[in-house]
Amino acid sequence: MPSKRVLVAILYILAAPVFAVAWLLGLPKVARRLGVLKAGWVTCPNCGTRNPLNVKATCRRCGMTEYGNRLFCTHCRQVSKWFDCSGCGASIKVL
């Protein structure tokens, strides 16, 4: 009977194509996210206001206020998936 390590290695080899397909299917989503970050602003779908990502923002988790990307807090490493529009106050989902 093969050892546990050999069985785990076989399991990883059999699972690799499944994870490769899942990774390939996720590439368009990652490309859209990178496009938003590269543009540096997001247009509100409600009012059309262009909201810059690089502004002074307060973290929802730790309360730290800093100038930088409003989607990431450098103090507590919190990543936000949404923020409020500066024009109408509606929530804008980014990631």
C-alpha cells in the first residue's frame, strides 16, 4: 500500500486541471479589477459622478484617516470592496 505522501501527491496531480480551469475562468474578472485600479477613478452608476480612488479616506475597520487609495488601508491592511459616492452617497461596488 502506498504511503500517505504518495496518495496526497496523486490527489494534487488529479486536482491540478480543475484548479487551472478555475484560474483561467477568473482571469477576465481580474483584468476588469486591474483596469479600474489603473484608471484611478470609478464612475457612479447612479449619478454619473467620477469618484477618484486616490483621496483622503477613513478606514471602516480601524478608523485611520490617510491620503491614498480608498480601497486599501495601509495601517490594518483592510481591503474594501465598495465605497460611498462623493456626489449622491450611493454605494459603489468596485471589487
